[in-house]
Amino acid sequence: AWGVDRDPQPLAWARRHHLARMRGAARRVTLVRGDVRAVRRPRVDVACALNFSYWVFKRREELRRYFRSVRRSLRPRGLLFVNAFGGTGAFRPLVETRYVPSSRGPDGLRIPGFTYVWEHVRFNPVTHEILCRIHFRWRDGTERRRAFTYDWRAWTLPEIQEVLREAGFRGIEVHVEDWDERAEDPGVVFRPMRRFENRSAWLAYVVGRA
């Protein structure tokens, strides 16, 4: 596995907290500080741009350049996975909270329970630019505001598929998260769909084949 990031901090965090505990398996992981648009070798079977990270590319030509770079880095019939979110309520100011019980981190350190806060600060319908933030709160009343900030363009599913085709990908599929209407909760299975009923929020993966 190869991981590429321009920022040295997450790479250092991964080495300290993940690779250090992987023992012999860590030899099969290579972390590179660099621009993903410049990656050429080694050619790989699967590339992933998850957590909506590719939304940092706000112009179509920038996104196309990135997708073309990924295609050149894939072996024949290799796959690119990207994810996207949307829905009738997705692109408006909102605050969602979720309590996360206490657990152990990858380095064995105990992590106390906390409240995870996801915020949509603003959305511009003209440019589809969206500003999102993550905050953390603890039971003792302390909090960490703006722990993470995401300045993105929210790409739509048709746009993502179109730019993938322009970059030379084939066999493009959209896999959408199941939804349990009775429980009002997403399922754990993503299924390829050509159409689905819009709802207040949905999560999907778009897959392209080199």
C-alpha cells in the first residue's frame, strides 16, 4: 500500500500511531510526501480518494488533471474509488452531533468518550463551494472548536462521472448506501444504482475502471 499526502503532519501521525504497531506488515506500506497529481510509479490495482478529499479541486480542469494522473498510475483494469454526499438537506447550514463512546486508540491509549460535531458553515449555490468544520466536545464542558476545516467544491454525481470519462475511465458505476426507512438509518451495504429516490442526505461511491 502507498499513501501520498502533501502535508507532513498526517504522514508523521500515521508512522507514529499506525506503522509502529503493524510490525512486519509495516514493510508493505510506503508513505510519500508529495502531490497526488504527480504520482506515476508504481502502478497499482486500486486507488482511493476518500473522505471527499478530491473536492479540494474546485475547477473542472483541476479535477480532470487529477483523474488523468490516477488513471496513468493504475494497472490495466485498475479501479479508482471516490465518494460523494448530497441530498435535499445536504447543502445548507447545519450542525450534526454524535456521541462516540470511550475506546482505545491504535497505539493503545485510552480515548475518553466525546461528542463529534459536523458543521456546514456555508454553501454557495453559484459555485457549489461548501465550507465544513469538525468540532469536539467533552463531558466536562471543554471543547475543541475548528479541529478540522474543509474548504471544498461539492461535486455532483453527474459531474464526477463526466470528468472520469473525460479522463479516460470506463465502466463507471455509482454505488449508493442502503437506507432503512423504518429505522431511518443507513445500512451497511452499497449497491450499484442507475437511479434512486433523493432524500435529505445520501452517501455514494463512484468507481471508474482504467
